[in-house]
Amino acid sequence: MSSRGDRHLPGHRHRSRAPGRTVRRPDGYDLLTAEAGFTLFEIIAVLVIAALLATTVIFSSRPAGGAAQLKALAGTIAAGLRRTRGHAIRNSREAIARIDVAATRIVWENGIEALDLGRGIGLEVTGATSEAKGAVAGIRFFPNGSSTGGRLRISSDRARFDIAVNWLTGRVSVEQVR
């Protein structure tokens, strides 16, 4: 009795396979000689897929980071100001962006839909007093590309960004405030 297949326990039927006998599925797979179980490669592949799915679920259910979200908003504001400047140059007439500090809302004169900054976003504006009307400030762009200039600061609990408009050139820039 040197191997497990040779052992015979009393009271149990000994099953042996006749030499040359095979049991095959229609696709040719030999059922009698196949071993049950999974390979190490298959187990690792399943674990990797499960980890990827778990990571996707965790990060998709979490809101975007505060600084990254605020940076995207600063870029959107800068793009709106640049389009307003372009509108003034193309149409050879003044165009203005109105910034409502109390409502945290920006209204563009060039037909772009108004931008609501949302709750939790702080807004400060420094600009020409000639463009201010109560809690609403403005940055005016002239047909030659210049502007009245100004600075918008948006902030959240995690970050602050300045969107500056140069009065001489009308150039719009974004900078993170440390």
C-alpha cells in the first residue's frame, strides 16, 4: 500500500478505473483525470478584479477633492471672463461681467449662461468703484482689449484661488493663494 489509490477500507466499495477507460464531455474534457480546484493564477486574477472594483466604488462615491474642485471652478470663471473680453473685441463694443457677491453668482453679458458658484464657496471682489452697484461688482472689457481690471477670490475650507484681470491688457490669470 504505497499510494492512496491502493488503500481499501473495510466496508467501503473500492472504486477503480479500468485501464484505458475515460469519461469525456462533448468538448473532449476528460472528467476522470481532471483535478478539482483553482490555480493560483485564477485566484490572483479574481482578487485583482475585486480590488479594482472596490477602488472604483470607493472613489466614485466620494466627492471630488476641495482644492481640485475649486481649481476647476476658478478655470471656469477665467474662461468666462476671457470670452467676455473676446466678445467686446469682436463686436467693437464694451462688455461687462457682473459679480453678485451676496448670491455668489456671475452674470456674463455675452450670452453665456450665468454661473452660480454654489454653497460653501466664498467670494470676494476687488475692482473699480465705477462698476460697483451695492453687492454687485463688475469688470468691464473695452473693444481695444483693456478692462477696468479687478480680482475675484474664491475660497473653500481647503483652498483659495485668485482670478485676476489686468486693467491695461485685459489678461485673465488664475493663481492659487497659499
